[in-house]
Amino acid sequence: MSQEKTKEGTVTELADYSGEFDPQFAYDKFAKETLLKLLKTYSEYLLRIDGHWYLAVMNECGNDVAFNCDVKAWEQIQLWELQAMSSALNIHGDDVITVMKYQQANPWMWIYDYEIDIKDKDHAIVTYRTCPTLFSLEKEGKGREKLICQDMEPKMMSMIAHYFNPNIKVTGLKVPPRTSYRDICCQWEYRLSR
């Protein structure tokens, strides 16, 4: 799998790992397209870990315990993620635009079809057209989307916004359970009054 030099001496980037075993394996040998494909795969992996962990606790201890554990776990990991991502990508500021930049770079966002409508630097609306979690919860049919979407998500979205500025208000404009807005999964407003 090692990178090959062409006759001109340039190094070709690998599209996959289908060749021989490489004892000096490193991700930087892959082409950009392959790395992006891996990033998307890892985001889906994170979603599945989260979902399977929640379901395992729910099946053993009930939904109340699973939800409380999930909130506690996410409060801790969300802070780490905020610090790591904002540091790695140098995302700093105190306006809504800064929060939106973080949201765009967040590995979870790869699993959604979404749109960010920037009204001004202190006001944005985020619309999620797809949400694998919501689709699974709706398919399950137990109504857990109300708990996740109306309790958990506002808490996590506010935590993200407040990391950059504690005065940013996050409001759910359209939040499941869905009734008349089948064209989208949910919609959230981020606003900072100065």
C-alpha cells in the first residue's frame, strides 16, 4: 500500500487500502477524497455507538435511566468536543456566526442534510431536512422523539451556543414529534441580542 513515486518523482495518493499490507501505514497516504469518505464513515460510526449504547442501557434499566445517563455523558463529551474542535480549527468568537462555523465543522453534521440561513452575525436559522435519529425514533413508534428532540437537543444546542457566548438563545421553531412539516425534521433559531 505504500505510496508510489511516478517517473516524475511525485507521490501518488491512495484511493483505498486494497494493495499489500503496509507496515508504515499512515492516513496521510490517502487521497483527500478517501479521507473525506472515512470522515463520513466515522461520523456514522459515532451515531451508531451513541444509539446502540442508549438502547442497551434502555433495555437493561429502562428509558428514564438511559436518558439520564445519555444527558450526563453528552454534557461531558460535548464540552470536550467543543474545546477540541474550536482549538483544532481555530474557531473563536462570541457571535452566532462563530457557533454556525463550529456546527459546520462538527463531525455529527455529516449525517444530516441541513441548511444554515444566516440573517446577520447574531441571528441564524438551522433547518435539518434529514435526521437518522428522528427517523429511527419515528420507526420505533414509542414516542421517544419528544424526549430526545424537546429535552435533550435544546440542552445540547444551548450548551454549544453558550460555549461561545452565554447570551445566545436557541429556540426550537419546529421540533418533533412532527405533525404538519414532513418536509423537514426540525428547525432551530440562534439569536444574540446586543
